[in-house]
Amino acid sequence: MANQVLLHFLVLLFCGALSQPIHYSIPEELAKGSLVGNLAKDLGLSIQELPARKLRVSAEDYFSVRAESGDLLVSGRIDREKICGRKSECALELESVTENPMNIFHVTVAIQDINDNAPHFFGESIELEICESALAGARFPLDSARDADVGSNSLKMYTISPNPHFSLSTKESPDGSKYPELLLEKPLDREHQSSHHLLLTAMDGGDPPLSSTTQIWIKVTDANDNAPVFSQDTYKVSLRENMPPGTLVLQVTATDQDESIHGEITYAFLNVPASTNLVFSINPNTGAITTNGTLDFEEKSRYTLGVEAKDGGVHTAHCNVQIEILDENDNVPQVTFMSFSNQVPEDSVLGTVIALIKVRDRDSGQNGLVACRIQEELPFKLQPTSKNYYKLVIDKALNREQTPEYNVTITATDSGKPSLSSKTCVTVHITDINDNAPVFHQASYLVHVAENNPPGASIAQVSASDPDLGPNGLISYSIIASDLEPKALSSFVSVNQDSGVVFAQRAFDHEQLRSFQLTLQARDQGSPPLSANVSMRVLVSDRNDNAPRVLYPTLEPDGSALFDMVPRAAEPGYLVTKVVAVDADSGHNAWLSYHVLQASDPGLFSLGLRTGEVRTARALADRDSARQRLLVAARDGGQPPLSATATLHLIFADSLQEVLPDLSDDPLPSDPQSELQFYLVVALALISVLFLLAVILAIALRLRHSSRSAAWGCFQPGLSPKSQPVVPPNYSEGTLPYSYNLCIASHSTTMAGFNFHHVVPEVAPPQDLLCDDPSVVICGNNEDPKISDDSSFRQAPPNTDWRFSQAQRPGTSGSQNGDETGTWPNNQFDTEMLQAMILASASEAADGSSTLGGGAGTMGLSARYGPQFTLQHVPDYRQNVYIPGSNATLTNAAGKRDGKAPAGGNGNKKKSGKKEKK
């Protein structure tokens, strides 16, 4: 009991390693299913963990383990004599293997002999011939009996039936076997008794003892005085195994002093098993012992032969020959896999056991010492455990993507000279895990796509690779982020999840979307999945798909064209007007050039190729027509180029009055809608003039109370200029829709003394509007007979100090931006407001709404959109804005900061299709 407790303690202490062998002892011939011992308990294993540990033993022919209790049971017949032969101690060595973790334990089961074999003789009888001259005390060895049992159950003694001439003694041979020897107690007398019959009994030491008998027949022969004598009672010789048949072992020699037939000696084996006769043979005449077959040390290492020498008579002599077989290194080591896992995950930790290996060499001594090794370049190593056991464990990290399998060659080499070795090859397959994320073939992608692409066309392809296998290496592609709106992303692009091809879901427009950014993801199907991202920038390149659009000049809805008035004294290079066009394309496709397609007089005007400025090429001659027409094309730089045309109507005149008759001579069909709009404008202008006159009259009456002379001094003839009546520019794009000259005079003043004041009201009345006040005369032309020769209207030269009044400055209603001089605003906000108003006015002129005049400073927009009108999405066309009637164009902020006022101009434009109403 104490030994079992100590053994259990040692098993627990050295758990995970191979412990000392566990010993059991059982008698042979136990019934099948007999209990040997509780192996699980002796190994320190609980019953609950037995299913997981899979306890089993190697000698399944003799023993088995009950899975429920861990009992070691007898599973087959255990015959000690068959297992161990005549060895004094017999034991079976087992290996007990457990898993999770894998381990092996050595179990030794000692087989105890029982007396289950009775002694037996090889022959049914023994025949002897004894010469009657044999002296008393002569000894005659008899055939021995064989008992397979050992120890106390083996053969113990021989007995013979009582006889006055013979007695029996038991002798022991050098190998421990016992044989009977017949002793002649008193001489024989052939003439008295020629034969004797004895009963020989062999008895073992069992309880109860077993025995067997044989008959001894003794024939008394005639006298032969000398018996053969061997030179040695025992011969010893050593012989190497694997000697070829016919090899001489030794030669025994016996001599007989008798002569003739009684001195002729023959040799023979005595009491030799039949198996020995198959290995050795003896020459009956010479006594030479030779080999009959191959000697194998592993089968039997020692032989004892009995040799008998017999003369021609009845005398014999006996000796023993002891043959020791010497071991040679003739057995290669054997490698046996007790357990082996050929599928190893690549993420296995270092030290994981792949296989449990047992090596065995049947040779003995140094020839049986075996060492194992594997290739050095492998990520495995062999760990010796004990008693020729090795573990194949992982020594380095595994990577299936680099090496998917390993051919492991286990070389077992013994220590003999020369040494023998054997090689066993196994293949270890490395199973894949998802340890590699997809990798894109490019760090980023830049894609150029021409606009107006067909929807559904592929624009790019991303590609990623994953060295893993199966689902771990199966890649799917998706778009995970973009600088586009999430809801609009699916309507722009998509990606094929299998091929990575990126498709355009719609036709791109460079003018709306020039570039966008995508983030694509490559994701494998492992668990957990791994992914990688890559950025793709899509650049939408421009195509020449937008024709230029002419902003100025524009046509009225009724088809009438605006005209520009050019002074007759204009010098060469005089800026007449400017064709303004824009192109929604970009780059070379938006680079505009201007060309004259048709001209009434090709040499009279020049056109700026890039600026679109129309200038006079020479001075006006008398033969030149006063009305000129230019057809101008704005052409972009695309391939093929696109263009737009504009028609310019130019009139050479110094005043508007000169232009009106020409315009009246060109009647056009009246438009009822246009006439209605004209009447509305006249009515609105009349109301505005009446309101303005009322305000002026109220202010004048108020000022008269304080200073009558000062209030009316401005109307004295001496304070007014005595020059000819001046008609200022009466139509300027971007200033006021209309301008009129008012002539104010009293009835007491003579008609020749009229003075003209430059008055620009908020809303100018029509030229044929008559005042009800008899003290005021409104003159719109030079047809009044009361006007003197100074009353003829002439266009004044261009005013170089062209300015806005405070009320006419661009900006919101009531704004006071800018300085008091009325120069072009220095404030960026006011500049943009003015630009927006000018463009809106041009746009109104294009859609027919520009005929409605507005308040001062709003360019006709206040009446339609309100005093706080602003434009937020007007493109920056400041470089293309032209102020008709002047030599200047709008410049950038740098030009404004220089403090340069735009040059004055006297160009006037008027609708050519309108009839003047009186």
C-alpha cells in the first residue's frame, strides 16, 4: 500500500513527463478479462478525465484498458513458457499512452510461473549396452527429461525402479539443467542375466508435483576393457553470428586404448534438441562440429551440446561443448511512430508535439545504442525522452505561405562498427490560418476619365492579392468612403466585388464635377476577416462639349438688336464696343478667340483676337455709310472647335437726335406687347417725375423762407454756363437705362437766353412729355420754333471724368459706399455688386425685361427685385465687362487701388427696332 501511495505521488509530481515504470505481477494462464490492476489510478488519472486522455497500452494481444474505470485487464492467453522460454524471470514491458497532453508511461508486468508443464522425455525408452566387465561404480548418463517450467516448478529429481545392480543420481549441467546418471552398484554377469529393465521417473518441484516416466532397457554385452576418454570434459568456444553454413566450430577428440573394433571411436550428439541439430552437425569419425544454418544472436546467444564418443564395443565417453554466439551489428534501427499528426496549423505554438517516436535495435551492447536526428533546416526538433523514445516538436514559427509542407526524414543510427542506420520519411502538412491581410498592387490609384463617358463603362480596376488559401485568400472589393455625398455615391461609381473593376454609373460632367476621391477596401473571407484600404482619385477631364455663349451684345425677345453709337470724329483705335463671351469648358477648350465673319466695311473696324474689343481702324470718311453691321464669331480652342455669333449694329452720329430719324426710317412691325410695355414705362416715368417735382418744389418753398435770394440764385443767367446746350451720354450700360436733357426757363426770359442745366433725374420722362406748368418748357429735340440757333442739340465730346452721382452708384438701396467723387468703387463687395447688376441687366435685356426702368443706382433692378437685390452665383466675368460709350473696361482690384477713374466715353446705344412716340 505504501508503495502505491509513493508511486501515485511521483506520478503527480512529474505530470507531463515520462515517469518510472509501473510494476504488476500476475501468474500465467490467467483467464481473459482478469484484472491486473487499476492503471488509471496508478498513473494519477481521475475517472472523469479518462475519455479525454484516451488511455491505452501497446501490448494489445495480452492486455487492454477498460475505458470506464482505467482497469488493466488480460485480453489474451499468457503463456510464460511461450513468452520467455526458460528464462528465470519473465516480464512483459508495455507502453501506456495518454493524449491531451500526449505522454507515455512504462508498465512492467511480471509473469509468474505456475506448474502447468510436467517433465517429459524425448524418447519412449532408453536402450543401453553395458559390458559385463564393467566395474562397480561405472556411471552411465541417461537422456534427461525436459520441463518447461522454471524455478521451483522445474525438474527436480529422477528416480528408478529398485534394482540390485543399479542406482540413480541426479546431476546438473553447466547450463543449469539436470540429467540422470545410472550408477553400476555391482558387476554384471551376462551369463546370469543378459538384460535388465528399469523404469526411470522424472519429477518436478511443483505443488502438487508432476512427473513422467520412460523405460530403460539394458543389454549386457561382452567385455570391452577400455572406454574412450575425451581430452576435456567441457569444451568452450565463441562464434560470431551470421557465419556461413559449414563453418567449423571446433573438433572434439576422444581416445580408446583398445585395439581393433573396440578402439574405433564414433562421435555423436547426445541429448541435443532437434532445433540444435538444425544448427550444428558433428562428423561421426573426426568429431568436428560445423554449422548447418545461420546463427542469429538475437534468437539465441548460447548453445550447450552433449557429445558422446563410443568405441567399437560398448564403452562410451561424454563431454559438453559450450558455444557462445557473439553479437554483430547486423540489425538496422527501427523507427515506429506511436502517434503522429500530419496536419499542423501554422499558428501552432513552439514546443507543440507533432509525433511520438520509438526506436529499437535488436542488437545488444554498443550495437543496440541508437541516436536519432532530422534535417537541420527544418523548423522541428527531436527531443529524447527516455528508453529510446523521442518527441518531434515545433522549434520555429511556421508560415504556410512560405512552406506549405515539410518532408521530415528521421535518421536512426546505431553505435556499431560499422554503424547501421535507417531513414523514415513523413510529410507534415501546414494548414492555413487567416494571418495575411490583402495587399493592393499599388499604393494609390489615379484615374483619368473623359467627361460624357457612357454609363456602365469600366474606368479602372484595382487588384489585391492574399497568399492565404481557400476562403482566407478569397478577396472581395467594396467602396467604403468617398468625398461625394453618401446617397449620391452609388449613382456615380460602383465596383465589382469579385474582379475589382470600377464602373461609372453615370456620364460625368467636367463642368459640374472635376474630381472625386474614393477609398476602396479589399477584404478576405477568413474568420476573422482581414482587409486593406487604398485611395483612388478620379479626375474628370474636359471635352469640348460646350459652345461659347455671348453675353454682350444680346438680342431682345422681339428679335431687335441693340446698337452702339460711334462719334463721327472718332480717331483710329477708338474703343467702340466689346464682344463678351464665355465658355463653360476649361483649359484649351475655353480659350476663346474672336473673328469677323461679315462686315459692311471690312477695313473700317478691327477686332481683338483675344479681347473681343471692336475699335476703329481708320477715321470715318464721307463716303462711308453711317450705319455699319459686323457679324462676329466667338470660337473656342477645342477640337473640333465650337463657336457662337453676335451681330453688332454700329451708327456714326454725334447725338441721339441724329440717330432717331434713321431709326424711324427703318420701321418694323409693331408688337402689341412691346407697345403695352412702353406705355407702362411712360406712365411710371410720369409718376416718378411728378413726385420728384413735388419734392423739389417743397424743398424750394422751404428754402425761400430762409434765403429767397440765395435759394433762387442758381437760376440766374449769370450762374449758368453760356455754352451751347450739352447732351450728355444718354445711354450707358451699367449706369442708367435712359437719360434726358431738361431745359427749364421762365416766360419772362427771352428764348435766345435759354440756359441748359445738366440734370439727371431718378427716372427721366419721355422726350415728348409736356409740362402743365406754364413756367416750364421741356424740350426733347430741336424742332421747337421758339428755340434760337443755340438750341440745336449737339453731342458733347467724351467726358474723361466719367462718374456716377451718389444716387447712381452701384450697391444696395441707400448705400453710401465709395468716395464722393463717384469713381469706380474701391470696395470689393461693391465691385462684385456692380458686376452682378451689370450682368443681370444684360440678362434682362436678353429676356426682354430690360425695357423696364428702375431707380437710380440699381440699374433697373430695384423696380423688379427690390432695393436689396444681390446675386450670389454670378461667374466672375469682370474682365469681359464693357461699359458702352467709354474707352475703359472693368479691371481687377489692383487697378482700382491705383485710383484711376475710367475714361469717359460718348458711345450711345438705342434699340433699333423701336418707333419714337410723340
